[in-house]
Amino acid sequence: MALTFNAIYQRLQAQRDPTAATGMARFAITGPDVFGISLPALRALAKEAGRDHDLAAQLWAWPSRETRILATMIDHWKWVDETQMETWAADFSGW
């Protein structure tokens, strides 16, 4: 069964690491919703989610570093157009 946005968000909430989020803030990794989840954990979640263009759009719409990283991992290059890339690039808020 494919993962939904709500299922992914619940997993991110369950894996939330406030200590890691505080550490990220020292490197200017901040935002309205920083979960403090490692890249290996995000990669595992992305692998489970599989390729899903619509889910990637939903994840990108949530203003979180982790949801946006997941969006880039599960979207497929064949489904991404220039408009989407320009829109996503305009949303970048950190290094």
C-alpha cells in the first residue's frame, strides 16, 4: 500500500528529535517545522514511499526541511517540469 502524506507526517512526528533540531539550528537549519531527522532515515522512508509525483507535491507544500527533502527523493525526473523546478527553487530558505 502506498504511503499517504498523513502517514508520512505521522512517521516524521514519531521520529522527531528535538536535540538534533537544536543542533541543526546552530548551522542555520531552521524553519517552521524542523523534525531533526537524519538523511539515512529520510532515504529509508523515501524508498518505502516509492515514486509519486502527487505525493511529492504535497510534501513540498509543507514548510519543512524534511518533507521537502523527501519530495525531491520521491518525485521522478520524467514528471518534473521547468515551472515546478522554478517554483521549488523560489521556496529555498537555507543553504
